[in-house]
Amino acid sequence: MNPAILVAWPSAPLTTSLVHTSIAALGLSASVLSLLPSPLPPNLIQWASYDCIDHDLTASQPNHVLSSSYTIRKALIRKHFLARCIQSYLVKRPGSFLAKSVPLTWDIDIAYADELDEMWSDELWDLGSTLDANSGDTKQWFILKPGMADRGMGIRLFDSKAALYTIFREFDSDSDDDEADESTTSVMTSQLRHFVLQEYVSTPLLVDPNEVQLSMSTTAQPCDLRGHKFHLRTYVVASGALTVFIYERILALFSVEPYHAPMRSDPEMIVSLTPHLTNTSLQTHRGEECVRLLDELIGCRILSGGKESSPNVLSITDVMAIKQQVADALSEAFKAALGQPIHFQAW
């Protein structure tokens, strides 16, 4: 007998469509449910968003119920939990691949900008010392990320203590408003108390997505190429306790504007994030213009480090090496999470 399949993605119509397509390809469309029936079927698959899954059912009937999400997974999906998870893992395994995969990170719990005063002499002492010495062309930049936010909300760049104060004062003022402005990336500090601060990688690998021709566009000519920052979106299936599968069709998601190093002309001015953020949620009006497959970038000119005049190209060997590094980092990250049973539990 085929299992019943609960499909429920209330706020994700594209995901719903893809799930239904996959189920139809398996010949199981007749088994799809939008709500859990009573009585429950003997075998059930819950292929749904986290909040739509009956997690008690998954725990109580593990031989008859499969679900598309682990119940406890904070060690991997929340930035401050992930930072602590990796730090704990590296204490005993300093030679892990994660040691060179993750920037130096601090996590803090803060509600108001004034709380930074005590942190500079405690958990942020190392960061404060670096910021005090920051000057000239070799200054170091750092990035602030709310631990519980997504879609690029609350991300900011800073290079001084004053700049970080300014950022939190901005968030403090947003906390006084009854409604946040959805057109900005500001957050309410009093509601999102957990933040991570990381070294910002200011020399990323740069290519131009316009060098890869889309179906209805014209390929950019070499003289028109501009280096854009991108990040990799890698789809992973974690099964049981624990096997991890990586989908090799990795996406490269690009920033809208060509990249340049962080800069500002006024100590109190917030840095423009457009060349630095690559979240597609901030670029929905551009469709797939800033999205490519990693494999499609093979042969593209590497535009990092001011080498536009005689650049190298991204080779298939480079892409294979990147994929291997992704696999190594993911493998170690899941191993680290398994060592945090309070914040990650694999069925």
C-alpha cells in the first residue's frame, strides 16, 4: 500500500509546485493530502514546511512516519547557534577543514547599543583591539548578522567601534516604531537580541554573470566585464542519523552591482550593501538575472584582484575543487552539529 503524503507549504507556492511534480513523477499523486486525516493512515510521509509537520507523530511512530525536517536543528540553521557549535568543535579539532572555512566569529546577546560599552572589555575585547588599531588602506572590515533573521535583514558592515554603535542606535530607533519599514533591511534589536560579528572577506572570487549567456540575452564582451560577488546555494539532503547527500547542481547567486571594497566617506555613514549582499530575496524584481549554475561559470574570466587586463579563467578543475571544499565543509559542519544534541537531533 502506498503511503499517504502530507504536502503543505502555505507561504511557498513554488516549493509546493515542485513537490507535487516530484510526487507525480513517482506515480503517487493520488496519495497526496493537504491536511492530516483522522484516523491516521498506517504509513505517512510529511513533506511540508516545519510548522505544518506533526513532530510528535514523527517521534512517537518512527517506523511508520517520515518527515521532511528534523525537529531540533538550531545548531545548523541559526547563525549564533552555528557559531557556537563550530567553536566547540574546533576546540578539540583545530585541524578540521572548518578552521579555514569559517571566518573569525563572535556571538553576542544585546538589546541596546549602550550594552557595547561593557562588551569591549569582555567578550569583544579582541575585536575592540583590532578596531582601535584599524586605519589606512589595510583596515579590516567586519560584518554584523542577526542570529535569527534571514533574507539579508539586519546585515551591516563596519570598521570601527563608532560605526557599530551607529548601527545599533539605528536598530534602537526602529524598536521605538510600532511597525518596521519593510522596504529596508533594518531589524529591531530588542526583538532579535542574538547577533554574530565576523571578519568580512573583502577579497572574494569575482566573475561577471553577464559573461554567461541567458536564453534571451546577449553575452557581455570582455571589455564590458565587471567583477560581481556571489555566494553558493547548495541543496543538501540529510537522512537519518546521519547520511548527507549534496546536489551537485550548485547555484551561484550574484550581487546586483559590481563589487568594490567596503568604503564610506563619513564615519557615521552606513556602508552601501548593494555590491556586497547576494541574497535573491533582496533582488526579486530582477528574476533570474543574478542566478547562474556554478558549472556555467567554467570558462568565465576571474576578475578578482585588479586583473581585468589579463585575467585567468575559472577552469573545470577550479569548479571541481570548489565542490570538494563545499563537501568537506558540509561534512564537518554536520559532524559538529551531532556533537550538540541539545540543538541538533537526527532521527
